[in-house]
Amino acid sequence: MSGLRPEARAGRLKRREEFLAVAAARRDVPMPGFVLQGRLPGDDGVRVGFTVSRKVGNAVERNRVRRRLREAVRKVLPAAAPPSADLVLIGRRPALSRPFAALCADLETALRRLQDETPAARRAPRERRPA
């Protein structure tokens, strides 16, 4: 059991449809160790999902990145989370070697940027390059 009280614990995004809904909101904040995607406001409270692709490394490295991101969320989210949001953290390879304090600071910065972003400042839709 983690150190958070049950009422302070963030919910989890587990189903593919939930991850796709957050990605469709097209609000993301790239940081050195991860990319934070968000949908504000969320469905019910704060829910968080984690994903790390095979490009990051083997299973051991991917799990280590996921564990580090989960712990950063556990430390930072109670103080910095919006009242309602669905968040997805996409792990990057630098999260393996980045100091944990820097990872937590990056998460605080990303959450602040996500909440400050106005709808007009959202990134433009991606254009496909001709093959």
C-alpha cells in the first residue's frame, strides 16, 4: 500500500479507449524524461495512465521507467494536480538516468503548463508527410 490516503490516491487509466481519448484531446507537454498528455477536465477526479514503448529498451528498463514515473506522480500529484483531469505519461529513455528530483520538478512544470494552456494555444494538427 502506498503512503497516500485512499481518498487522495489518483485513479488509473487502464483501457485503450481511455488512453485514446486523452490523446485525442491533443494537449501534450514534452519534457526530457516523459511526455505528459492531458484532458482537462477529466471524467471523474484525477486519473493517470502510464505507457512506455519498446523503443525505450527491454522489459527491465521499461518497467524501471514506469516505476520511476509512478513514484514521481505519487509525490507530486497531491499538491500540483488539477481538480479533474485524465493524464497519460509516456516514458522516454532519459527517465532512466535523470535524477529523481529533476523528474519530479519536470512533472510539476508539465502539470503547470498543461493547466495554463489555453485552447487557442493548442498545437496544430499533425500534417502527414508524403511517402
